[in-house]
Amino acid sequence: MRLVDQVRSKTTKPAVLAARGLVFGILAAFLGLLAFVLLLIGATRGLQAIFEPFTDQGRAVYISYFVIGGILSGFGLFFFRKRNSGTSS
């Protein structure tokens, strides 16, 4: 029985651990993406509710889109600049 246990620990355990890691990683990425999308939807709707008392609904929607778009563009520009900071020329 010791030989069987040794063979199993060398062959199937790493495969099972890799499969579990892959499945849980994909699940975590999916749930993280879902949470990010729901956060964006909530932030957009919250901004619309904030701006609606000051303007009409159509303008509040456009303002909220511009604010969220500006924030996301700012993050994109930040990461775009960082993409080559680790390489030396």
C-alpha cells in the first residue's frame, strides 16, 4: 500500500490541486468581474440621482456617463503609462 500511496501523491495530487486552482481562479475572476459591473451600474445610477435635482433627467444621465467615463479613462491612461515603466531603453 505504501507504493500505491507514493505513486498517487506524485501523480494525481498535483493534477487535482491544479484543477482546483484553475476552477476557483476562473470562478473568482467571474465573480470579480460581475461585482465590478454591478458597482459601475450602481455608481452611474447614484450619480444620476445626485444630479437630477439640479438638472433634468436627460442631462443627469449624460453627466453621470461623462463622470464615470472620465474616471475609467483616467485609470486607463494611468495603466497605459505604467506599461513600459519596468523596461529600460
